[in-house]
Amino acid sequence: MDSQVPHLETCGKLLVEDPLVTITPPPLVPGVGFSLAVIEPLVAAAYTQLTLAQKEQYLSCHEVRFGNEGEDENSQEGNIRDTPSGRLLRILRSNAYNTRDGRVGLYPRVALINHDCRPNVLNTDRWDAETSNWQRIIVAARDIVAGEEIVTTYVPLLADTATRRSRLAQYGFTCMCETCSAASTSSAASSHDDAMRVQMRQVLDMLEEREEQPASDLPPKLLARQAAELATYIADNGFVDYAAGTSHLAAVFAGRAGDTDAAAYWSAAHRADLALAGDGIDL
Ligand SMILES: C[S@@+](CC[C@H](N)C(=O)[O-])C[C@H]1O[C@@H](n2cnc3c(N)ncnc32)[C@H](O)[C@@H]1O
């Protein structure tokens, strides 16, 4: 363990980064994704605007290449050509984040962070009026001991192992984090973990729908209990990407059920979840 690396406490802001490059992608093609052929010249044009040092930073980012991609025109997996702009596009595909205004950005330092299905940081974004950029912010979601790897998630975590792995395939690896490795053993604990993630996703979808369009088919007290269970599950598991949203739902449904104590409790939890990313931004 490296004694020079400090022990990081929950809420510690680890990294704030401006995008090196952003592009506005064409509209998503349903079932296909973004058209790589349209994005390639956009990336190449953005790259030419960079300084030499920035270009080096861009090219230092990890590049995922699938099988014989670039060599075989009939390859089914992305098939980005083996050209300089093809390489730029592959780097963007391997590391980019969507910004909240519909753009796609490359953040080279954030891009160094590996994936884990139980991450230890919140990885979010914030509008920076000074630079007119969506900055990415990395915040410790729990205490992190010196020498422990900082890990984020590349995919939604309220999904079972097979679903998470299939979404991670676009990054060119099979996740073997502790959670996924346990799933390979088909242990009861891991089956339970998978089942809970899926069940909580269903509860989240149901509550989000009912928040928008209240329906009278379920009693308010039952909805409040389910929202509180969901928010507690998210907090207990450290799935901070979902924390602000689920504490908000727990406060809303407690209020609708007339439980003022619970509404106050979850409102305070919601404020704390927002504060984790700083500036009270809504996740
Ligand atoms: C955004 S980059 C992360 C930084 C990269 N490891 C590097 O050294 O620059 C994503 C790539 O890192 C690797 N990676 C990230 N998380 C991983 C994991 N849990 N298991 C195996 N490979 C992983 C994969 O090659 C993936 O395409």
C-alpha cells in the first residue's frame, strides 16, 4: 500500500475536469445507435482545433478495437476504418461521456478510471458557467483507503450480471469485478444480488411513472413504503448515481401518504445526496 496516497473520505471531491473535445452527434438511429460515419468527420474537425499537447493527451486515451475491425469491411462490430480519423473515433467510442445538453465529450483524466459494478465514486457532471462547459466531477461516495483503486460504473447498475456484462461488451471486456466474479460461482448471495438489482429497477420505474401520473390502484402508504425501501437499498449499496433520484421519490411518496416525519427525513437525505456532487445540482 502506498503511504503517500491519502485516505479519502466520503464527499471528497477527487477530480473536476473540462472536456478536451465535445461534438454534437447526429440523431440516434433506433436499435443501431449513433452513425459512426457521420461522427467521424466531426471528431476529426474537433481534433484539428487542439494544441499539440492536447492532441497528445487525446491520443494517450485507451482505444478499444474489436476483432478484425478496420481490416475487414464486412466486420459486424463497429467496423471503424483503420485510418487516423478512425483511430480518433475509436478513442472517442471507448471513453466518451454524454453531456446533459445532448453532446458527447472526451475527458482524458476521467477516462483513466476503470469500471466496477460496485463503484466507490459518484461520477457526474456540472455546468460551469465560466468555461461554458459540462465538467465531469468525481466524488468519493464512501471512504476509500490508501492504495484502493478508484472505480466508477460505465453502465446502469440496477440490472443483473448478464445485462451489465452485455452492455459492457462495447468497451471490449468481460467484467470480472468482485460482484461479477461472484456471479460466475452462482452462489445464493450473488443470485440474490442480481434479483434485488432487477426488482429495484422495476420499483424505480413504477414509482417514476406514478410520480408523473398519480394512479389510485395502489394505496399511498404502500407506495411510500416501496419508495423508502428503494431509497434505503440504494443508500445501503452505495449506488450513488441513483441516490438523489430515489431519496426524492421517497420524500414525495411519504408526503402523499401524509407521513410528515418520513417526508422530512427523506427531504434531508435528498439535500445531502445533491450536496455530494456540490452546488446542489439535481441529478
Ligand atoms: C475508459 S478506459 C479506462 C482506463 C484504461 N484502463 C486505461 O488504462 O486507459 C476503458 C477500458 O479500460 C478497461 N477496463 C475498464 N474497466 C475494466 C474492468 N473492470 N475489467 C477489465 N478491463 C477494464 C477496458 O479495456 C476498457 O475498454
